[in-house]
Amino acid sequence: MHCSPKTVFLFLLSCIVLISNYGLLTAASNVGLNYGLLGDNLPTPSNVINLYKSIGITKVRIFDPNTDVLNALRGHHDIGVTVGVKDQDLAALSASEEAVNGWFATNIEPYLTDVNITFITVGNEVIPGQLGPQVLPVVTSLTNLVKSRNLPISITTVVSMANLGQSYPPSAGTFTSQAREQLTPVLKFLSQTNTPILVNIYPYFPYATDPVDIHLDYAVSKSEAVVVQDGPLGYSNMFDAMFDAFVWAMEKEGVKDLPMVVSETGWPSAGNGELTTPDIAATYNGNFVKHVVSGKGTPKRPNSGVDGFLFATFNENQKPPGTEQNFGLYNPVDMKPIYKLF
């Protein structure tokens, strides 16, 4: 069979398009998205789930057991769901196992058969703080509950880099005294069941604080050269440095090899002048996706790939004005991407 050069060219072009699209969907399937609801112009949950399906998202994190969202997720077993316990519920839940059982019966039980709930997070960045001591009792009670029923649900908490009193260089990473008091017992409990700790890591915030001394390429993971040499470990990007600083801090508390999942990371596309543009946000988030998909770890943990969630699906207009309203990947009104990522 004879094919003209034009036919061969068109065939090769179609193959490239197919491979490219497959790569994008594969990338999306390895990265989760945070689904926040602090907006008065958000799409219906069913439309949001359809969006996730269309771009290949298989992991979603919601901040509370919202019934509308969980109902929309029914039957979509290919999407693993992380459900948060509201911070304001911690006091009551930490007071008794009966309260925990009641919370589970109301908020999780109705969805067990047709929603793929993989994680329950107890508190969002409440350690260190006033609510911090309430986390471990609830984590313990929920862990005992799911274990007694042989449910494949991991119980953990979400913390921020505010737990670190020192983070530079990464090997100097140490927890604050309050974090050692509140977080270390949680980490030791999680290590007993090999359950990941979820950590929010945002290179944007230190960069925005000091854009003169911190190079943008280092902050958005664009640099190929080593910027920070920490003993035998070289860092070309701030994300890896922040991640490893937390790992070092855990090790100093006697917690080694505990898995870490990045519960939030992202870059705002507006709200702080030239530091927050769609191009910069696309670069950072795109490089995070590549990092996850590559399966490569960090200098401190080279053999453990990075797993995590981008923040967030939509711009949310009921969050504080400025950058907080501009972390979304999509415009909530027309559901169009603010910049191309998936």
C-alpha cells in the first residue's frame, strides 16, 4: 500500500496528539485536587465531578462531609475521596468515643458502599494551636473504629509548615516546642499504622515574603542547577527543600520513614501583582504535576515518589480578598481553565 507524504504526516500528527492527551490524563490521574466550597457562584457538585472525570482526576479532597458533594460522588469508585472533619467538631469528638461513633454514622456510613472514601482528616492546620490537643484522641478513636470494621480508610490530620521553627537548610529542620508537644505524639501514632501525615506545602508564601533573595526559578521548580547545597544533598527547587525540612524535623523526634502526602500546594494566578500571574501559576503547578508523575522523590527521600493534591479546583469568592481568592485552576462561572494544566 502506497501512502503519500501528506497522509504519513497526518497519521504521525494524530499519534502525537493521542500520546499527548494520554499523557495529560495520566498526569491528572496521579495528582489530586482540593475541592473547596467557599464561593457563591460555584458549579453544581455533579458538574464538578464530570469535570474531574473529563480531565482524569482520581483523587479529591473535601474539607468537610458535605452531603451534596458526597451524593454526587456516588458510583464514581475510580475517584478516591479524602473527607475532612470540621475543626469546630473536634472538641465534642475528642470528649467521647460515642460522639465519634455518632459522627461516623451520620457523615461516613451512608456513603461507604458507593463512595470510595480513602482518608478521613482530623482537623485542618489546627496543630500547633488551641485545638491541637484534640486531634490525637479523635484520630485514635476513628482509627480504632475503622480497624474494628476492617474498612480501608486511613485516619490522619493535615498540618502546615508553621510547625517548623527552623527549615533552612533542610537538614536543620526542627519543630517548634508547641509542635513537639502536639504533633509528635500524633506522628508516633501514625507511624504505628504506617499512615501518612498530610502536609500543606506552599513555596509561594516564603517567595512572596522575600522575592529579592529567593529566585523565582527556584520557587517555581524551574531551576535545573543546584541552588541550595545541604551537605551531600543538593536542592534545585524550594518545594523539595520544604518537604525535606519537614522530614528532617520528624526524624529528630524519632519518627523515621513515615509517609508524607502533600495535602495542598499551589500558586495564585492573581492578587499580588507581578508575583502572581497565570503564567507563573501554570509553571509552578505544572512542575508539581511533573514531579508527581515522574515518580522521583526528594533529595532526602530519593526512592519515595511525591504524592499530593493541588489547591484548588476553583477560585472561591468568599475567601479573604487577594491571593486567597485566586488559587483556583478553573473559573467557577463557566468552568473554563484559568490557564492550561490538564
